[in-house]
Amino acid sequence: MALITSDRARFPNDPWQLVETVHLPGNAGTLETLFSLGNGHLGIRGAHWAAADAELPGSFINGFHETWDIKHAENAYGFARTGQRILYIPDANNFTVIVDGESLSLDESTVLDYRRSVDFATGVYECRITWQCRSGATVTTTERRAVGYESRGALGISLELATDRDVSADVTSSVINRQDQPVEDHSAHDPRRAGRHAGRVLLPVRLDGGDGSLRLSWETAESKQRIGLAVDHWTNAGVQPFDTQVHEDDSSVRYVLAVGADEPFVLEKSVSYAVGQASADLADDAEAGIKPLADIFAESAAHYRDYWTTSDIVLAGQTELQQGVRWNLFQLAQATACADVAGIPAKGSAAQATTGTTSGTRRCT
């Protein structure tokens, strides 16, 4: 938390939230970890929704891993023969927003106002950005995320686009298989980072989609674990998707529409993951776990309301310490709530584990 306490203008001291009020280049990977969400089973890094603004985006499921043969210079009794690596699961937290022909990104577009936060009291991540578009329009995007607790494989994401004048909007919601795509990772030589597999890891089992819905599943090449994914989209505008594309590495649902100042465009994305082994089709299992967005956010709020009733620690008169203590308690809740018999996930499902293990602890620093 040293990054946070060293710049209170950028990260104001709020006892119940971690807040960032100014976007600056650098430290993106660290902030993606600090703003991550999880429930002990499913973890989502706190990356921005636009690919250009994310450093190490990704999603993880506790214990979902691939195996690999460990090579030794010499053989000896007791040497480990099989290694394990936690995998990136297909990531649903991706959007592309184009307004009047301009693709919005923090690096390339003009930002008038910026605020993102993670609320310890409700478990909700929110990022609100006001953009000055080259067309002259002032546009505000608000993304909100939460993970489920009664339904531990559920993820809810909403994206709202509001404008001060009529604009043409082109919004694409994507599911990206990051495990099998090249990733520009500046920490690739960090010994704490997991290695990469030489061949393809996630082999497609089912790739279906249409009318704003996606039903996808994969199997790992060596460990033979399977993961299923179901995604449903809803819009307040009642507009039908312009296009739905399905691919083993990049599936998407695209909306093209006019947005006026009188009513913002709201896109809701309900996501459900299911994992297992030797199951015929986990996409069907994931579909059974789909919940309305409002229910996922309500589950998160209810879980933390109960959690803080018995787990809060109040430090009277110590405002600097109070935020840090609650953030650490929040991380403990995120790492353990739905871990079940799998145990505490490696790095709290907020990042890939160090090569060779599927166990570990969440670092609360």
C-alpha cells in the first residue's frame, strides 16, 4: 500500500474504499492487483476495460491449472516429475468503445474527469471516466463489476455510456482467451512470475453464439481439466446486437447505435463459469449458473454486510491505518469466501502463481 499512502491527492484516504482520482502512466500492473475482485474461487484483475489501457489483465479460477513435465539434468529418487501452472481463464472483462469514429482510451483520448474505486462494504468495483471526444461531444463511461457469492462462478459487469449530445456509438463486448495469445509482459524475467507453455493449452470443445449470447468451453491439453463459459448481454435500448462473432481465442458481441443526451446506453453482461473434469459440456453447466446482473450485485452486497458485522476492526483516530487494515480484511474475504475444499487460491486468484505450484496465499501488503 506504499504507492497509495505516498500520494493522497491521487489516492484519497477513504476508510471504506480504495479510490484513484487521477490516471497516470506507470504502476498499472500494481494497481490492477490492488483493484482486483475475487471470492476465493473466481478472481478478476482490476484492469481497465479497454485493451490499450491494461497492462496485465486476466481472470483466474482457484486450482484451474495445466501440467508440464519437469526436466532434470540428472534423475534421482524423490525428484518432482510434474509441474503445475495456474492458467488464465477466458476473460470476459473486455470492451471496445468507439464514439463518432474515435476509439476511447486513456492514452490517446482527452480525459476531463476520472475516478475508480473498489468498495470494501459492497465488493463493487466502479470506474467513471469523462471524455472530451474529437467530435466535440462530452461522453461519460461508467463500468461496474461484482462477483457472485451464492453462485461462486458468477461475474456481473455493466457499462454505461452517457453523452451531452447525439453521438454514434460502436460498443464491442469481448471474451478473450489470454492463455493462448502472445502477451507483452514486462515482468517476464521476474522469477516470481509463472512461465509460459510452449504449445496451445486450451483446446476448444464448444464454440456457440448468437443474439448476444455466448456458450463456450475448452479442455486443457495435458491436465484434461475443462472450463465452460456462458455470457448473456442485455441493453436498456432494446437494440439487437449488430454482430456476434465466435472464436476459440476471441469471441465478441457488437452493438452499433445512436445515443442521445436524453438517455444513456447501458450494456449489462452476465457471466458464469463452470469447471470440472471429464464432463460432456460445461457450457451447459455454466448456463445453468447465469444470473441477472442485479442479483450478482445484491449477492456481493449481502455477503459483505454479513462479513463486516463480525470482522471489522475499528482504529479510532488513526485514519491512515484504518484504510489499510480494512483493505487487508477485504483481501482475506476475497481470498477465502468461496474457496471451499480447494483451499486459499494462489495469490488470491488475482494473478498467476509462481511456476510449479497451485497453492499459495494472497499477499496483503
